[in-house]
Amino acid sequence: MNIKKQSRLRRARKTRIKIRELGVNRLCVNRTPRHIYAQITTADGSQVLVSASTVSKDLKGQPSGNVEAAAKVGALIATKAKEAGITKVAFDRSGFRYHGRVKALAEAARENGLEF
């Protein structure tokens, strides 16, 4: 495994340990060059409560690897979370830098009612 990926996973591990201590549901983000995925899991990560991604039925067939697609995923995850009764989460960016698609997803989720 290359050093860049090791560093990202180390940062992710630190964040997840802190979120587990807080005991709050977490909004996990994963990105690939082509797609972006978001899940709301329990604090310990044992159960997925809500999920959304650019490969889901709602967003399939649209451009998927850009900031606009990430914003749509953020809005979708926030509306699904509201329907499930979730309002407050901790943001787990999985070690990715908070800019570009990750930032767009987070801001869209905040604008649509999620608190973190």
C-alpha cells in the first residue's frame, strides 16, 4: 500500500475513534474518481441507517464525478435522514481533505437539514 493511502487511512482511524467516543451517528463519505458515496451509520459502525450515492436509482444516468453530483448526493442523504428521524450526525470524511466534492456534499447536507 502506498504512503498516501496509508496516511489517509491513519487520519480516518483517528476520526472514527473520536466519533465512537462521542456516541453520535456518523455520516461517512467515500469517493472514487467516478462516484461518491455517503452513509449514515450508528456510532460504532455496526449498522447502516441511511445511504445515498451517485449509483443509486435517484441519481443514475447523470454525471457522477463532479461537485454538482456530490451536492445532489448530500441533499439526498439529508432528506432520507429526515425521513428516518435523524437530525444530528458527526461528519466522517474518511481521511479525505475537506475540499471539492467532499465539501460540496457536506454543505448540501447542512443546507437540507442535517446538523454537524
